[in-house]
Amino acid sequence: MNDAAPSKPQRVRSLGILPGDLPTGPLNGITDVEGLAVGQTTRIVGDDVRTGATAILPHAGNLLQDRVPAGLAVANGHGKLMGGTQIAELGEIETPIVLTNTLAVPRAAEAILDWTLAVPDNGTAISINPVVGETNDGRLNAIENRSLTVAEIRRAIEIAVPSPVEEGCVGAGTGTVAMGWKAGIGTSSRVLPQKDGAYTLGVLVQSNFPGCLRLLGAPIGRLLGRGDPSTLDGPHEPDAGSIMIVVATNAPLSDRNLTRLARRAFAGLARTGATFTNGSGDYAIAFSTAESVRRTPERRRGASSVSNLANESVSPLFQATIEATEEAIYNSLFTATTMTGRNGRTIEALPNDRVLALLRRQTAHSEDTPA
């Protein structure tokens, strides 16, 4: 860690906090995976509308025609993930992935359908599997008013770009809360060494889950007095909340190994202090952008030969998933800002300066303690 202790929102690496061992990509985000794009729309209106949508496009081509292999993992299924059963059954994704709030899932599906059918050669499609993930932002957003429109969600898809991803209180993370603090969208990436294929892996999260924050093993939440979820004021059960984790890689993986990759994301989530409670929906979707494993129309018509990594080669990607998920969650918290929403309720941002002081103290104590 460095000696600076700024309180303004910043990514954890700019504060000298370095989770994991593998190097990051140049953007340290999911868009380090070549060809992938992210778009976000944010809706903040009046005193009680705090919501939005985040869209992830695996590649710039026709997603319905050239599908990507994918895997799904569920740690706790208290959520409304749309399209998940077909991912589990067929092992592929054929649309953008859209993240939004719980009651906007049907409108997000409609936005995906409108956008997909407008793509050339898709106008006569009679089956499309929209993939929509959600978390409940009802602590700050009047979610029951369903103010987010189909057009606004479709706009997130249309403006998606392969650029640095805005984090914190933006898009689907506008009104979210994690472990008692204001949270939002976060992202991170890892690049494997040349001996392991030099593949890139990126993670994007929509953080809105219960727990007690741990940072590099230090019990920061408890030290800040935010270890008890019942202290959170809001219209939910005290232990309610969710997280959506999207993992992308250019490594040529089968849907089976992508499912294994998705499962490892929960190890990164656990490192941050998540408690995986009864009321939490904890989902991870992983997909590969590699053209060698893409489900093209030709490959879907009959037998085909596909080159993908063997089981013995995926362990470095497991490590990358764990590390990038952990850091993406930290970024979703450290880049968020204090927000006031419905009923005048205020959720405070993580006090970065106090966190750094506590982390330094914990690190110094552990170094002084004999093994």
C-alpha cells in the first residue's frame, strides 16, 4: 500500500491495494477481453428513482447467429435470472447479457428481443433466449414504480463500447448496496503468463449482497461497525441482497469448463466477506469469446471439430477468476459515492481513508506477530 489516504472514490489499485498475484490487463476490466463491449444507462429522477441497466456484448457480430459457449453457476438461487436454464441446458449465449433491477427484468428481455430482431438476418427468428440478471435496488429506488423503460435499457445495448467501464453508482449498480455500504458496478481483469497461454480474463459485477466486508483478509466491516446486516434500514429482509458476476475470457473453453470457471467466482466473492444468506441471489455466468469455440450456424448444423483447452490447462484461469472477482467487488465499493434515495434514506460510501488506515494497522500487526 502507499501512504496516501484519499477519501474520494477510487479504484483499489490506485490506493495501493493489490489483490491477488496475476497481472491485470491494460484497462483492468472486462473490456480487456478483445471484442467485448459494455454499455450502461443510468436513471436518477427526483427523490426516489435510482436505477439503471448494464449491457455486456460478447462480440461485435451477430450474437444470435454466432453464439458463444457459456456456463452458469448458482451459489444461492433467490433471484430472477432470465435465460439461465437454456444456458445450463445448451451451454451457449445468443444475446447480450443485461443486468438491471428485479422488476425491470421483463422490460430488459423485451429490449434484448427488439435489438436482436433488428439485427440483419434475424428478423424471422422464432426463438431467442434473452439473458437478464438482476439485483434488488429497492432500498434506494422506488422499484415498484417500474420507471425504467424498454427504450432506456435498449440504449445500454446500443451504446456498448470496448472502452474502460465506468464503475460505482452507474447503470445496474446505481441503487445497489453491499455489506452495509453503497456499492455498484465493478470490474477487473487478469492476464495469464505466456507459459499458460497468455489468455485474458475479465470480470464485471453488480454488487448488492449482504455480509461483513473483509479486505485482503482484514475484518474491515467489523472494525467500521458494519458487521450486523440488521442495522440496514430498508424494505427488505435484513439478510436480503444479490450479486451478478459475469466472467469473460478469450481462452477457448468448452461450456463444461466455463461452468467450472463460473463456480470459482464464488471463491472470490467469499474473500470479500459475503455471507451467501437465504435471501441472497448469487449468480455467475462465464463465457468464451474465442472464435475457435464459437457456435456458428455451420457448427450447429451437424458434427464439427472444435479445439478447446483440456482440463489440465484451466487451473490458471480458475485463479484468474477468483482474483478478478475479488478485485471487481472491491472496485464496486471503493468507486461508489454516498447516495440518498427513497424516503430520504441515505447509504454511505465506504470511507476509503479510514479503510486504508485500518488496513495498514492490521497489516502492521500481522507482520509484528510471530509465526
